[in-house]
Amino acid sequence: MKKPKHHLGFFDLFKLSLRIFRTNPLRMFLTILGMAVGIGVVLFLVSLGFGLQYILIGKMVKTEESLVSLEAFYPEEGINLTERDLNEISNFPESEEVSPVMEFLGEAKSQEFSASLFTKIVFPNYFRLSGNLPQIGKPFQEGERGIVISNTALRILGLKEDESSLGKEVSIKINIPKNEAETKLVEIPEPLSISGIIIDEYSPPSLFFPSEFFPEKPDIYSRVFVKAKDVEKVEALREKLIDKGLLVSAKLDLVRQAKRIMNIITIVLGVFGVSALIVAGIGMLNVMLIGFLERIFEVGIMKAIGATSVDIRNLFLMESVIVAFLGGIGGIFLGILAGEGTNAFLNFLAKQLGGEPVKIFIYPWQFIILILAISIITGFLAGFWPAKKAAQLSAREAFLRR
């Protein structure tokens, strides 16, 4: 004897599933709300983890080129890099670009104040390779008579730490060593204007001077930034620099470590969120089970008029999946609403306190799709047992239970 085939198609099941919203609207609303809160908590906490990771890495990496650049210098005090060292490093097959840095004490003078500053004589590509970009204004370009200065240096010079200082002229003198015991004071013939300001409260008052306008060319450099040809060449380049006796640091290492730490934090936050989702799933399972017990007679009638066990099972699963899907949509809305509300509040506080606005909550679209899929899977799992119980119920047993 052939098994009877089920007759209810997808759209038939969908229409029948919507009956639960008419017969028990308040119960369904509360069930959807419970799912939405669980999903919203997951999205809120994980998006916080993504946001913290983005902020941390964004602070560390200002340019893509700085990720594949290495900073190298001799560890012993008094030993500097020479032109010969730079030529050797430039000729490494893994090297694409170098940017040497000279570091001296200097004197800077504005209209009213003068101060001793830590002066770095750099090439224009220094800012790209180091990732040390001005937060206000821009770095000087080749042929441009400009300087970049730190906000702590501006403070000493009596200048404002904002855009009003851009274009202000500064007279500069730089002390360069003649030998181990003597230094020579080199005065820059013409004052240079401020093109960019670096905001850094933790570094000494600093000034970045364009090397092409330095009247004398010392043949010693304190450090060099070396850009690898691609990310695969970074490790080989690092080994060659270490073999020369240089200490080497790479932002790529810092970024990798930071990502590991932030991934752990994101996972921990996600675990807390998933706990709320599990509670919502258990609540949904309870509601679906109560719904089955209340509809035993209805299941018996459906089976008596020809519905198969597969039809009954699919009907209950369809109902739970629809509830979970709506809960997922609602949860995404609640999570983004809570995140954006928190962003707005924190930015309001930052503005009142004179800080910079920051976006702490970030919602990658891939994660939003994933969390919607998780809500549907949760609904399927919550509805599986009631659906199985309903499918196993015979028409005779249903009428007897009534």
C-alpha cells in the first residue's frame, strides 16, 4: 500500500501559519519581542566588539603602506645608520622604498615664544611609511616649504592647537653633532609655515622638518622606515635587517596582536549575547509546546481530512520559523537602535567635553546576515520538538485527548 503524499505546498503552509497571529496575537507579539531582545543583545554586544577593534586598529594604522613597513635602528646608543647602510637596505630584493630619519635637538620660534623641540628631519614619504599622519592639516609634500608639528610643541610656542595655527610661520635652528663632544647650530635661512599638526599628548614636543630644505646634509641617520614590496616579503625583509644588527619593529605585528586580543573580547561579548538568545529560544520552545497542546483537536481534524504527518510537522516548523524570522528582524532593529543611540549619547558627551566624535558600534552586513540566519535556526530548533509531537499524533488519539 502506497503512503499518502502530503498535499500542502509552501504557500498553503504559509497561509495556515499566519492563523496563530489572529488567534493569539498578544502571545505571538510577546514571543517575537522575546526573540527580538535576545537577538538585539547579541548584535549590540558583538557590534561593540567590532567597534572597539576598528577604533584600536584605526589608531594604530593610518595608512596601508605602514602595514608593510618596518622601522629599523641600531640598539646601541651613538651608533647611527650611514648612507652605505641605506644603500644596502635599498638594494634588498624585498625592499621597495626607504625613508631615513635624522633626529636632533632644535630651537623653534614663533612670533612671541621660542622653545627647544625634538626635531626630526624627514623625507615626504616618512608620513606614508610610518603612518604618523597629522590629525589637523596635511603632511608637507616634495618642494613644499612646510613643517609638521605636534600639539605639545604648539602649546610651548604659544600657538593654538587647532586649524588657526596652520600657515603660521616658525623660525628654526637645529643642533647637529660635529663630533662626539661638539655640536653645530644650523639656522634655517627662512621661516617655514605649519602645514600639519599631530595630536599626541604622550610624545615629547616634536617638529618634523623637510630634509630638502636643510642646508647641510649629515651622513648619519637615527632610524629608517623600510617598505616591503608586499606583505609576503615582510618576514624575509625583517630577517635581513636583523642580520645587520638592527632592531626592527613592525606595525603589522602590533595589528595582529591587537586583533587577537579584540577577537577574544568580541567572542566573550558574543557569549553573553548568546546566553540571552538561549533564554529567548527556551521561551519560544515553551510557547510552541503550549500552542501544540492547545491545538491537539485541530491537528486531529486536519489529519482526519487528509493532512499527513509531514504536513503537520511542516506547519508547526513554518510557524516557529516565521516567529523567529520576525524576531530576528526586530532584534536587528533593536540592536542597531540601541547602538546608534549609545553612539549619539557618547558623541554628545565628547562634544561637551571637547573630545572628538567616535563611532563605537559597527555592524558588518555579513554579521547581520549571520545573526538573522541564527535566529531562523533557533526558531527551527525551538519548533522541532512540538512539530515532531504533532506529527506523531494520530487523528483517533487527538479526538480521545479532547
